Amino acid sequence: MEFFCFHRDRRGSLPLRDELLGQHWAYMDQYAEEMIARGPTLAADDETPTGSVHVLDLQDPAAARAFAFEEPNYQSGVYRDVLLRRWRNTLGRTMWDFPGGRTGGDRYLVLGLGAARTADAGLDAPPPDRRELIAYGPLLSDDGATWLGTAALLRAPDPEAARAVLTADRYAEVEVRTWRFGGRQ
């Protein structure tokens, strides 16, 4: 069962985030086998973290909640909120399998939030040109029956091009953030 987890940083929490880096890494190491994708979202300077994305294959919604809310940065107040949703890996691969590799080009997280619809409405199909997609899939209710939006990690020349990966009329809101491959270097 796959899950998308996006922890958004609390304003001014960078010193605490830096202090907890070792604990964060140790916690994430426990989930290395379950990771599909991971990495920080970044501020306009392309250096300062603004959040953390983790896409994992876990046993059930309870295991996903435990992952999200037992994370040391969450427990210590680094994060202001958490978006946790069932997800479907429509590309069938991990970010480490992305043919474009870890570096080269700008990377983005694109979140499209839509009106709730049944999950079989064909809304989770990736765009025809998948070459720049790193991870892509629908955001779903805990039972997987309701489509709530789409999450994509991709390489694109700029935020506008990244935004274009989602069809505008399907979403009430679309968020684009600079993102970087995570994990130990």
C-alpha cells in the first residue's frame, strides 16, 4: 500500500531542523526498503529546506500515520502540517530508477488538489510524455476509493513548465515547489 507524505516546515524552524538532522537520518534509515521517493522542498534560494516529501510502500494507513507523526522533526515542532494520503505509483518505479539520474536540471514537486471523485474515474493516468517524470500518482482516501488529487515529482525547465504536467481544469488548487532528490549521498 503506497503513501504520499509531505511535511511542511514551520517558519523559523531551520535551526531546529539542522539540530535534528542526525535523528532524522536515523529514522529514515529504518524505512530505506520502503522508499519510493524522498527529498526536501526548497525556498527560492534553492538551498533552504521548506518541507520534506516521502513516498513509501507501507503495510496500511496506521503504519503510514506512525511514519508521519513519529518522525523526529514532526515530534520536535519543525513541521507546521502534514499532508498524508494513499498514493498509487503509476510509473511502477522508484526515484532511483529515473533515467535522468539524481542531478541535472531543475526538479519540482507539483501537487494538484481536486474535488473528491471515485478513484476509478481515470484521473490518475500520467501524461503521455513520461520522460521527465520522476514519480507520479493519484492522492487517494485511506480506503483508496476516492481520488483527492495528484502528486508529481519531475524535472522541468521552470515552475510554469512543471505546473503544466497537471491538466488545469481537474484541480481546485495546484502547488509547485522546488524539490531535490533526498537520501544519503
